[in-house]
Amino acid sequence: MEKKKQWEWFEAFLKKNEKYLKEHFAKKEYANGSLIKTREKEYELSIEETENKSHSGRLKNGIIHLKINKTIPQHGEAIKTLLSRIIAADQQTEIERKVRELNHLYFQVPLGKVNLKYTSSRWGSCSSKGNINLSTRLLFAPEDVIDYVIIHELAHRKEMNHSPRFWKLVADAMPDYKDKELWLKEHGKECDF
């Protein structure tokens, strides 16, 4: 009898939280003509199923052309990876300019490379060599949220920790940074390919 009660509770939980679960855990599906909006750019998607040995993609005139091998399983992951790489390459120059501009305004620290790559567990990172890595998922966030993550990583160039001195650096550059953190907590799951 106990298992039946547990199962009933679980079914009720799923029903009550169906919308939330779909929004946060359903994978995006892409088809010909799908539109992908990131930052201030919009891309149209053209998908061609092929028998090529691997998947490939390119951007031309705002249209992302994907060639997907129909015999390889996990199309969704392949499309996600290709989209992330193609859109990152298209927006790399703008993001790098933004990083260097915010660094000049607030920190004036030596920088290494600025990289955009797909990560699911963090929004950004900073290496001891001064490389700033940003998740391509950030490209779905508002500009001020992107600025916050960049400022957060740049502050690590002066303080490689989360001490009070670190947070003061962040607050000096962006007094309302906590609003941006809250946005990421509330909407971060929506930022994905």
C-alpha cells in the first residue's frame, strides 16, 4: 500500500509541476525555418539530412545551414553543438570587444584570450594566465547580464577568490550586480541551445 501512495504522490507532483518541468528540462527541437534569437541577432535555421560521415554547418547571410547525418543517433546533441560553435564564431569579435571595453573602464588588468564555448555548469571562468572563458549560453541573456558575468570574471584578475574584496570590485563596477545574479538564477535554464 505504501508504494501505491508514493506513486500517487509522484503523479500528483508531476501534474502540478508539468509546466515548470517542461520549461526547464525539455530539450529544444529545431526544424527547417526555426529562428534562433541571441543578443541582438536572429538566425534562421536550414537543416539538410545527409548520408555524410559527420555533421557540419556554416553561417551565410544570417542563415545557419546544417548538414546532419540521418543515420547517426542523437541529432539533437549534434545540432546543439554545431549551433553553439557557429553562433559563437559569429559573435566572438563583439564579445571580445565588450570584454576589453569593460576591462578598460573598470579594471585595466592584462588579459589573455577571450573564448566563447559551450558550458552547462558555469557562466564564465578566468584563468591565472588572464584568459576569460564565457559560456555560449550567455548569448541568450540580456546585455546587462552578459556585462555582469564579464565584470565578475574580470574582477577575478585582481582577486582569484570570492572574498569581500572581490565582491567590492564587482559592486564598484556594477552596483546592481545582485539583480543580474537573480536573473541568472531565475532564467538561466532558458539560456540554452
